[in-house]
Amino acid sequence: MNLKSAGRGTIPRLITLTLVVFATTTAGIVAGAVPAQAGSYHGTPCGDNGSDNYMKRSDALARGRSWVADGVTYSQSLCYVDSHGDYRTDCSGFVAMAWGIGGRGSDWATENLYLKTTPISVSQLLPGDALLRSVADPSEDHVALFVRWSDSAYTEPVMLEESGGAGRAVERTWTWGFSGYTPVRYDKILPDDPHGTVWDRTRSASGVWASHAVEIDTNPSITQVAAASLPNGTLHVFTLVPGSGTWERVRSASGTWAASAIHIDTNGSVTDIAAAGLPDGTLHFQGLIPGSGIWDKTRSTSGTWSSATHIDTNGSITRIASAALPDGTLHVQGLIPGSGTWDKTRSTSGTWSSATHIDTNGSVIEIASAGLPDGTLHFQGLVPGSGIWDKTRSTSGTWSSATHIDTNGSISSVSSGALPDGTLHVDTTAPGSGIWHRIRSASGVWAASSVHIDTNGDVFTTYTTGLPDGTLHVGGIPNVA
């Protein structure tokens, strides 16, 4: 089930509340004189472009700018054939070409693009999204590709479009605003950051790894993943889709994955996520917003999510991790480049402490943490070229010095989780190599070497979560870019 479609009903015909006449001024057009064209024209209908393509945001903009560079003429009766396909040279044909929508390139119009898109809010607009006006009036209907905002007030967007007024494809600033337009997102748009689907692998209580991983989420737009378990044996996997927000998928105690994901947070500006389950059966999710800090949401024992609480206002934090302890406290770590890692504690009564500076290594780029049954807390930091370092917080709250537990300087990500038997499990990825697993025994001895549990060298991030029955789940996202 694609997360984008989870819980989503039929998209209604787009209705706009305010009508404005489309401005025909050519002010702000980026292109100069019409250049020589790389493709060729023919009359409608256009050819068949096959199936819908997944399209990275930067590629959508590049495809749009190729028509600007070619000076492709505006026409509702012509098609333009080039390396991107065969599309009608009006506004809807331009956007369909930029997104790589399949089918005949003359089939797409402002009144049916809703079939391939989802309405979003203005605040969610990202490069490669679009502004669409469809009111069944050819003199008013229009669609254009969003590039960026030209002003700090977010009132004047820079757009790529086939313009009837300009007579060709242009990139320009809409100084007149966008009243009457609905922001929409192509259903197969992809982020430019590493992204892919989520796969999960299980280690039995006896230590045997499943022979293969299971794909638990097929949305290829996912860029980050986190997971946590609850005392009732359920496993909760959180996925981050840029511009859309965070989704939660649940695995029951009997081992069945939910058919669809739940959209638990719609903030499309979140860049990193973490999660931890408390002994009382509540679940905490944290999201990091650059420039704003860390926000926390709670899932009650009945499954209801709360609104977000701003638990750390430091806008310099770049990565987060979290872990729960048997005493009911929750610990959230934030990484600040050049400064190190800070830890905040939520008491059993729900009160957040100020942040404690637990590690001063400013070279750390990734972090993870896990709470053990004996009440100790372990924090791991990744130092490029050096490997993984582990620090322990005692039951009295004292942090130890760091121990170098993995010297592989090629490691690019780290995750960790604990099991009821007191063992600690740390998983790392190395580009081109896959996922490696290292164990710390209940007596505190680290395994001499890591075990290669997954050879997919495209995996760029992981999660590690232990269940009450002694099984361990390790998941990852292979980059499909």
C-alpha cells in the first residue's frame, strides 16, 4: 500500500473560491530570445507516453526548463516531441511532460489533472509541485509548475509554465499572486534526497535471522524511518515523506502488518524522526523541524494521537534519537554540529527537563539510543572515518566516557535496540555493503565482530527494535534514486 494513498478517499473535482483573470504580462520572463528547438512539432493528437513515471523534483524542474530553453511554442493544437515524450504544448501538456505522466500527451487538461494529483496546502508547496485552477472556463483555467518563492511573505511564486500570453514556455515570477489556484502534488513525485521503500527483517528469540526481508511499505518517497514497540507486542514503524509528513504503520502482536498507514503528522517540513514506547503503553513520536527544534506527539493506550508539543526550541539541531527506560522516563537526544549531543528527559509525570550536554564531540553526524531492562541507557554516535562510539548512562544518571565499539570508518548510519534478555543490538550501514549487526551481551561484553545481515548496498538508513517476545526487528530503506 502506497502511503500516499493510505486512508485517502476519492479526490473531488477541484473548486476554487476566488477567480482572477490570468495575467498575460511577460514581465519577469527568464528566457530571452526564442532559441533553436531540439524537438519537433506535429498536430494533435499526441503520441502515447506509456505508463506514469516516478519523477524526482529536480528532474521535473529540469524537464520543464528544457521546454523554456527550447522556446517551445504555446498551442492547444500542437504536440512537441523530444526525449521527454510527446505532449501538447499548452499549460497542462507542459506540466504532464514535466511530471512524466503517461498516456497520450494530448489527453491531459486542467479538468482531469486531479486524477494524478493530491491537493496540498500552500505551506506544503515544494519545487516540482503545481498551482492549478480548474473552473470549466478555458479563459480562466491554468496550471503551472512551482519552482520557489521569490519573497519572504510567500505571496509571489516563481513558476515554470506554458503561457498563452507569452506565447511559449517561460520561467517567471507571478508578481500578481495566485488567488484562485489550488496547490497540488503529483502522486508519483519523489524527493531528491535518498529515498525508497521500507523493508523489515526479523531475528528470532533464538538468534536466527529470517532468510529474507519483507517489504512493509511500498511508497518510494520515504526518506527516513523510525520504529518502537509497546508492551502489548505491537511494532510501530514511522516513515517520513518530505512535503507530506509522517505516517505510522502497525504490526500486530500476532505478526500481521496493517494494510495501510495512518497519517499522524502533516508537517511536511520535518527532516528527521524518532520514536519510543513507554512501559505504560503510551507511544512517543518526535519530529525535527530545521530552525524550530524538536516536537513530540503522544499516542495514548487507546491509540489516539495528541497534538504536538514543542520540547526543544534549538533550531540548530540536525539529528534526533529517543529511548524509554523501565522506570517510565523518556530520553530524547539532539545533535548539534560542532557542539555535540544534548539529552532531555521526560519524567513519569510528563515534565520535560532542560537539556544536558552528554557528548561534546562536534564531529558526530548520526546518533542512536536504546534503554536496557536494567535501567541503563546507551547512546551511540557516528564519527565519519572513525566509526561508532557508545556511551552509557547509569541508573543513577551518570554518563560514562565513550567506548569505540566499531572502527569501520565507512559507516554512514546507525540504529540500536534492546531485548528483554538484556542484550543490546547495534546496526549500521556502509554504502555498497549493506547492514551489519553487533551485539553487546547482558554482562557488558561487545562481540568481537559484526554480522553481515543484509547485503543490499543501497540501504542508507535503518531502525532496530526489540519486542517483548525476544524477537528483534531491523528495517532499512534501499535508495531507489
